[in-house]
Amino acid sequence: MEDARRREVTTVLFEGFEVLDVFGPLEVFGVAGQRFNLTMLGPKAGPVQSAQGPAAVAEVAYRDAPRPDIVLVPGGIGTRRLVTDVTFTEWLAEWAARAEFVTSVCTGSGVLAAAGLLSGYRATSNKRAFAWAREQGPLVDWVPQARWVEDRDRWTSSGVAAGIDMALALVAHLEGDELADAIADGVEHDWHRESNWDPFAAKNGLAPEP
Amino acid sequence: MEDARRREVTTVLFEGFEVLDVFGPLEVFGVAGQRFNLTMLGPKAGPVQSAQGPAAVAEVAYRDAPRPDIVLVPGGIGTRRLVTDVTFTEWLAEWAARAEFVTSVCTGSGVLAAAGLLSGYRATSNKRAFAWAREQGPLVDWVPQARWVEDRDRWTSSGVAAGIDMALALVAHLEGDELADAIADGVEHDWHRESNWDPFAAKNGLAPEP
């Protein structure tokens, strides 16, 4: 039997999120032929300002969030405060644990780690903020050289633009290579299909120079 | 004397804009160390819904827009209606003509063409909607195979993800290669630096198969 249900992709916005961390993956899911529905959460419903200045609109407050299928937690400078907000991390830990997949882009993996959602999992993060991410999750098996890391139901990508490649890989995993290829071609994205493609680890001293 | 002023990057949102067309370039400008200030316009101030569903917030209405330095017009399904809106195209023609640079991503070049802003210029567009873009501008020298086209003060990119490469090239042009390289590395983007890199033209019958 085909799995023809539409999945809810729920993005967790917060003040100081990184715009491309959110809208790279949402472009991929959003053009995938109605297979995904996109919802954005915020501290409350309404505008949430990004690290770059522009604001996006959260349709639903964290506390009112419906059960998600795919959770997307972006990075951005706002993560530094977020990991110290116990009310938030406790909510995230409980709410996201019910999802089919919990994903992050960039320093979003630090947020997942602080909520305990990556304990016992392999994960990666932004290469310029890798030490910070590590500090958030001593029980995480951090992978310094990876475009993204998929470990069971936890998928974490490296910095910013890497989220696009991870989202395509997740679409391929769920819906097949044909759809993912069509999306990559349609949005004219040079898809890095290998999760271990990562020239940025070496540039940041996290892997030997090639 | 150094050109140390901060440039206003003004994005023209409309119902049905493509999210990555906007937030790819705004990521690049937004992390460029305070050299650019980002403003988003809409039909009126407030939320503007994207083609993918999520909404972004326009701070200023079209009619109240201050003089821009860099104009960014995204693509998306909403462009199809926009090119028939004479009130809009007349406003855009007059307002954008005062900018230092007028740029577009994807089918945004069709909007610029409909407003007469590309007449006598070389330009490119999304490879899947190239015929539509052509129809908007009979006086434009359309270039089918290009990641982006820069012709004096008009810079137009190919589809969706191509806007990131064009924005990096524009930062390099204005602020130097060193800053553009640092941004590309920082956001872990595999920057296509050559404006004639375009495998998607051949995939859409706009260039010979390689």
C-alpha cells in the first residue's frame, strides 16, 4: 500500500533565527507537489524577527502546536539564548519526541541537544560553531565532517545552505529519488547527494586539509 | 576614499512569491557584516503569503517605499498575475529606476521585463519558465544559458537557488572577493562563481546537451 498521506512539516521559529536555515528546506518541501504541509510556530502567533532582520509569520504558538510529522529547528544567533530557556527546551523535548522525524539546520542541532533530543544519536552542526554545539550535548556522538547526518529519526545538517541538501535527501528517503531529483532540477539547485561531502570541516580545522 | 556607506536592499514581496528567491539572497546580504540593510515591501505593510504557504512581513507598502540602493524582485507563481497589474508595473518602473542596482531571481525578471526595466538589457530567467519570461519583454536580449546575467545596473539570475550565487557575485562586485568568499564559507554554500555555469539550460532544452 502506498504511503499517500500528507506530512506536516512544522518549523520552530524564534527571535534571531537564520533565514536560509528555514527557507532553504521549506522551498524543497513546499514545491514537493502537495506531499507536505508547512506550518511555522513561534513563541506566540505573529511575526518573528530573524537574525538578518526580516520577519516571518508564525501561524501557531508553541503551546498550541499540533502533533508534527517532521520537525525543523533552524539555527541562528537566537539559539544562544534559546538553549538557556528551560521552559522552551522542556516543551520542545516533549512535543518533538512525538514526531516521525526531528531535523535541524546549522546550530539548530545545539537546540535539539540542549533539549536532550540527540542523546545517544550521531549528529552534526555548523562548522564555525561546532564547539558551542558540542557543549550543548555531551551525550551526542558529534560528527565533525558531514554535510548532514541521518541517524534513525534524527536528521541534522551542517551550516545554513546544507539544510537544502538534507531536505532533498529526506524527500528522497520518504518519496523516492525521482521526486527529489525533480525538485533539485526545478529549483536549479546543485544537490550534494553524499552526506559526507563537506569541504567546510577542513576550512574550520575540523578535518585534515584535503 | 572608501565607499563605506550602508546600502538599502529592498525586496518587493507579493502574494505568491517563492521563498528561496527571497531568503537566499537576503541570507547573503544579511550576514555581510552590516554593509547592507534589508527592507521588505508589500502591497501594504503586514504579512505577505508565499507560493509555498508561509508568510513574510512587509515593513513598508509599495507606495511608501523609500529610495532603494539595491532592488530585489523574486519570482514565484504570483508573478503571473503581477505582470498584468498596470498600477503595480507603473509604480515599479518609476520607483526601481532610481536604484543603483535592479536585481531579480527566477521569474522576477519577467516582472522587471513587463515593467520595461530590462528593455535594451541582457537578462536571464528560470529555465522552466523561460518562454513566459521572454513574452514579458520583446526588447530584452534574453540569455538562455546563464546562472546569472549582469549588464550594467541590471542583474538577473536563473531559477530559485541561482539567486544565492548572484547575490554573492554582487557582494564581490561592491565589497570585494574577500567578503564574498567569507560569506560563502560561513553559510557553507558551494558558490558557483562563473555566471555561465548552468547545467539546467540543457536539461530544459535551452542549450545543447553537454
